Amino acid sequence: MGGRNSALLAESYCDWWSLAGVDALVGEVPAGWLVPAANDAAAPRRSPVLAEPEVAPLPAALQRVEAPQNDEPKGPVALPGEWDEFQLWLAEHPDVPGSQWDARRVLPQGIPDSALMVLTAWPEVDDQRDGTLFTGPAGPLLDAILRAIGLTRGDCYIASLAVTRPAGGRCDESDAAELDRLLRHHVALARPQRLLLVGSDMLRIATGRPLADVRGKLLDLNHDGGKVEAVAIAHPAMLLARPAHKAAAWDSLKLLNRGR
């Protein structure tokens, strides 16, 4: 290469490097050509990173209260055979199945030989706060369900299978087996005319069947003293969340009016 074109090409290279900020062939300090200057007003400013707000804790009344733990292995718990003794045992004894999940026990209400025993698996969060079953939004709906079959709470014996609520509303198979044993003893002592099983967890422990399988069906629950007719419905809290399930509940509740 040579001549005028070569000179022009060399001159254009020099102009390009000059525009890039290079005004000398060599320097004592390396230069970052592509790094913006510290005082470059055009450089974008990063927004400060804001810390996520802390989640407020649950109100004290809704927080779990740890029950005293006893890790010693135990055999089957002896279940009292008399009504008054059994009720006191539910309230106070440390070995009651289902009492280990919370220090606050929610006890049954009503008397034996009632027209209907309403039985759910365990208290809801609102129930543990208030110390009574079926409080909060679920309470008025249960009252309406009972009125629809000609009853009030005063006509019923209302109980939960476990007197405390497990974490997340779930228990393992070994706990469920102990609760099933307690269920049959409890029903035998209560001697209700009919039994209303409330909630899918209650039905699973009592029969091992899903709620959808027993819609509109009259069940026989075997217990220590014989058997009792039962029907099952979704928990009132579930019926409030999914009103479409009310029709299935009514199909089962109508069976309780049969023969009355």
C-alpha cells in the first residue's frame, strides 16, 4: 500500500482514536475508555433498595400456646368409662389423645342422650381463641343448619374429636388411629340418637372415606356399645368459602329428618 490513499487512511485512524479520547500513543496510567467518569452528570443513578416490610405477628389470642411435652413412650391410653369422669379427663388429663398440640383445650358442650351429636375433628383457630366450638363466621351457619332440621345447639351435644388443633389442621396416621379409638368410646358414652360428622378430616378419621363419596348417604358408625346412624357434611367454614357445596350438605342433612 502507498500513496495518497494510505495517508488518508492513516489520518482517519488517528481521528477515530482522537474522538475515542486517545491523545497519546502511550501513557503512564491505564485508562478505562468505556467507564463513565465519576462526575458524569448523565450517568444514571440507581434507586436505593428498600427493605421489605416485616410481616406483623398474629394477635396473641391466635398464636399457638405450646402444651407440655412428655417424650416417654406410652401404650394405649386408658379411657374412663363413666360420663362425668370422662368429661373431667378430657379437660385435665395430660394423656388425652389430641391434647398435645396446644395448651388451650376446647371442651364439649351439652349433655348425653341428645337428639344429635355434632362432631368435628378439632377446633378451628377462632374456637381456640374463644374456648368454644363453632365460633367466628362458621357459628351462625351451623345454627342455620341446625334450624333447618328443627334443632338448636341446646338440643345437641357438640364436641371435637381432639380438644386442641394440630399445626396446619393435619395429624399423622398414628395420632389419627388414637383419635379413632377415642371417637368410638366418646360416642358410646354420649349415646346420641343421631350423629352429624362435620368436615372432611372428621369423616376421614371415622370412616376412611372422602366427603364426596357419602353425599346423601346414611352411614352406620360402629362404637363400643353398638352403632349409630350418621351423616357427614363439609365444615361450615368450607361452606362459606365454597357456597356451591351447600347443596351437597343439604342432601345429607335431609336424611336426619327421616323418621322424625
